[in-house]
Amino acid sequence: MKVEFFYKYPKTLLNKGTGVLSGYSYSLNPYAGCAFGCSYCYVRQMPVPMFRKEEWGSWVDIKKKSADLLRKEL
């Protein structure tokens, strides 16, 4: 399967912990998606991949300038 890489410039990297992550103050995601698409993966059933046209495991969103943005947020 061919994997497509998309480059994003996010406004933030740190996200408040809510829902299943409510036990944590923040989560950090420098990318979204997956290049493997394992059939047993729990993430494929979560909201992010459900709103994409591309099949899970065929795309990765890479958040550009992540280190600079994280330094700024901290």
C-alpha cells in the first residue's frame, strides 16, 4: 500500500486531556495517521481516521515546525 504524507502547520501541538485522556493534563501529537494500517489497531475506530477519505494506514499528517511550536507553548 502506498502511503501519502501531508504537511500541516498547526496552531498548537498540546491538546487538553479530555475523554479517554481526561486523566492527563495534555497530549502531544506531532503527527496524525499511520503508515502501517494494522487490522488489529484500536486507533482506526477513533474519530480522526473516520473523517478522512483515504484508507487508514495510507496517510500521515506531519506537523511542521513541531519543535519550535512546542518550545513556544511550554
